[in-house]
Amino acid sequence: MRASWFYLLVFLLIILVCLCGTVLAGTAFVNVHLVPMTSETVIPGQTVLVKGSKIAAIGPSTRIKIPDNTRTIDGSHLYLLPG
């Protein structure tokens, strides 16, 4: 009886590790209004792809390819600025 509980616990722990082990490729902020600090303008319809703590890509939402396993945040009607 104890052995079956032990094996069940080990099985559940293996499943938990497999599910939690999924690594995200980054975060994509999609369809945001981008506010750059280089000029007094707002650029609508942009996607910003962040990997780790670095910006990997910025561009129109229609042109940026979002990799698999990327967390996607819909930024429609929202503004994104550095800082």
C-alpha cells in the first residue's frame, strides 16, 4: 500500500516538473502605441519583442514574427514607453 502511494507521488512530481519546465522564449507586446524618447511622436500599431531583459525586436505588428512559446500581451489601445 505504501509503495503504491510512493509511486503515485513520484509520478505526480514528474508531471509537475515537466509542466513547470516549459521555458518561454520571451514576451511580445502586440499592437501597442509606442512612445519613443527620441522624438515627440507616437507610433501606433507596433510590436515589441522582449527576450530576458533586452528588447529583441520593434516594428509594425504586421511584420514582426512572434516565436513559439512567447508570452503575448495584447496592447490594443495601450501605450508603451521606455522606463
